Amino acid sequence: MGQAPRSTPARRPVAPATMRRGWLEREVRKLRRASEILKTASAFFPAAELDRKTT
């Protein structure tokens, strides 16, 4: 027998402030990740520089 057509859920319009908030939250996550990478790198490179000077 035939299947009933699937209906798509009604989408409510998204307010510009809500869209901006989502964008800002993604941006904060990205910047925090970059900050962690830089912290790790800054801890690694001075140690590598000291090793290079002593050898």
C-alpha cells in the first residue's frame, strides 16, 4: 500500500539576535581552542630553544 507523504516540520523564523548569538558562541569556541593551542606551543617552544642552546 502507499505511504503517507512525510510532512516537514514548520520552521519558525529565527531572529537576527538569535543568529548572531549562535555565531558568537561558535566564534568563542574557536578562539578558546586557538588559545589552548597557543598556550601549548608557547610551553613547548621555549623548552625546545633551551635544548638547542645546551647541545
